[in-house]
Amino acid sequence: MKNGVIVYVVGKEGLDKNFDEALAVEVLGIGADRVEVVFSGEDCFDVMDAWWALTAKGMKNVVCMIGEVNHSRIRLTGRELRLCG
């Protein structure tokens, strides 16, 4: 079974314009087949869009992890939601 993870990042206070999303995800070391990052307050891409994108790519188990920006890096808070449907 393929696993997908949505990292829902709350707040953008520490985010600079040179933020590298791919590097930030790599540093997190999430063991999933695919990872999507969603920032709170964005109008064009939210958790539902990321969930749809992952399920369309064949992910059967999708977990949403909550993260925070800390010095231009994403730090996971330890809170997560299992999405189903």
C-alpha cells in the first residue's frame, strides 16, 4: 500500500523568500511515497487539494502532519490527522 503525507504548515513568520520546499521536506526525513506541503492561509492549494492530488497518484493511506516554520525550516509538532474517505 502506498503512503502519502500532507505537511500542513501553520504560520509563515519565519519563512524567507529563498525557502526551498523540497529541501525542507528532505530534512524532515518522512518515510512516505509522496509528500505534499500546504501552507495555512493560501487560497489556491489547501489540504483537500493535496489529499486529492495524493489519492489521484495512487496513495491509499494519507496522513496529515502539522508543522511550523522555524528559522526557514519546517518543524513537525507531533500532531497528525489520518485522512480517510
